[in-house]
Amino acid sequence: MKQFLSAAAVAVTTLMAAEASATNYTLWIHGKNGSTTKPGNYTDFSYWGPSTTAAGVNKKAVNWNGTQRISVENYRVRDALDCFCTGANWCYIAAHSAGDLQIGYALSLYGGSTRSIKNAVPSSTGVCGNAGGTQVGWNIKWVNVASGASGGSELADHGDWAVSDPLVSDLVTTTARGMYNHNTTRSLWFYNFAGAKGTAYSGVLPGQDDEAVSYHSTGGVSGSSGSSQCNPGDWFCDGTLNTGTSACSNGIAKWSYHSVSLRDDGESYDHHAAGNWAGIVGPVRSDVVTYAK
């Protein structure tokens, strides 16, 4: 059974807060894209796949301009967290690729701030009305991460993405790793799902990869730059990415509150959702369906 090791309920300061029944939501935070989704529209699942597909209780798509820098677009993630994860309501989070940077950035830099309790009724811009009262941080149970890019990608380091999107500069490994304190998760667990079906950029991405991000990032491995981590028995790597919270075989630890739920020993999952809940997003969706209720 999935561990519920999140912090105890966030302290709430009630200032005329209206009584409301508790509702759970599942927020899906996408990664780098061509800005084809509609920012602020919580029903647009075009990045992920058919909106009719089961993907957790009361699923919401947290859309942002996936070409822009994390700091510029993070307000959209905070708007969603305010909308659905305050007051009596609680959230499960699922993030893909640079969506990992978005939720990590929000929690580390804003997770200890005072938030207005919202009514979970969003406007056309994705902002919800005030329900009355405030609280510190958000009500989140846990975070599932599909091929997380919070450690950056060497494709950004070497210019292999032939685009000039501002987000690419954030995905440089040293930049992504220095953007915020990755150990500060507000005691929320990040469950990492790391894909290894990578071939196209094997000469650029160190260790095991999913064609876009290497294990050092998708496995939540700490450090100021990326290391070469692999599956058991693979040669020419710095170490083996161990499952759970254990350090890699060469002694490099994971960030605090990060645990590898899936290491792709069979090299079955690539990076891409492909508009059909595909790749490494698939097992994350299955896990969310099972546990996000």
C-alpha cells in the first residue's frame, strides 16, 4: 500500500471560513510543450490523453505555458493549489517532466506562505474565489512524478533541443538543481517513476535515460550536477539507481522525501505521453487510479 507520509494537516487560521464538505482532487501538472494547452483551463487534458480516461479522483489539468521559465509560469500552479488544495479540500499531485520543477518550486519557495482559502470554483483564468479564512501552505497528500526533470537534462546543457524557448535555459542541469532547495518539500513525499527506453540521445544523456531525461533527474538523485546512474548490472555508469529512498550504489543520496517507485529495469517506458497517457506517464496514471481516491 502506498505510504501516506505527508505532513499532518496544515494549520488553518479560520477567519469566517464557511463550512464545507471535504473534497479530494487530483492535479496533473504537465511539462515542456509548445503552449498548445489552455493555461488556466482545468479541463484541457490534451497534453496527457483522452479526458475520459480514469486518472484519479476529480482530476484537474494544471495547464501553463510550457515554453516559458518556471518562475514566470509558476503562479498558475499556485493558483491551482489555492483553488483545490485549501480549506477542507485535499489534493494528490501528478507531474511530468518539467512539471516536477513546477511543483518542487512551488512547495520549496511558497509552501510555507499564508494562502487564502478558496471555493474551488475557478474563473476563466483559473483563479478561484475566496471562501473566507487563511492557512499556511496547501493540503497535499503526496506527489507522483513521471520522468521528473527537477535535476535538469543534458539536452539543455548541450543545446540538443533546437528551440529557443526560455524554459530550455531552466532545464540546464546546474540551473535546475540550483533553482530552489530540492530537499524542502514541506515533508511531502515525491514518488519517482524513472523510464529507461532511451536510444536517440544515448551519447549525450549519462547513464540510463528515456530519450529526454536521465536517471539522475528522474530518480531524484541529489547533487549540483548530474551523475551517471543505471539499472543493476549495467556497465560504464557511476552507480546503480536504487529503488525506494536508498542512496545510489556509489553513495550519492536522493533528495529528502524522494523515493523511487519504479525503476525501468526492462527499458519499457520512454518519456513521451504522446497524447495517449503513454510512456512513463502510463504507470503513474495506473498508480494514481489505485491510490488517489
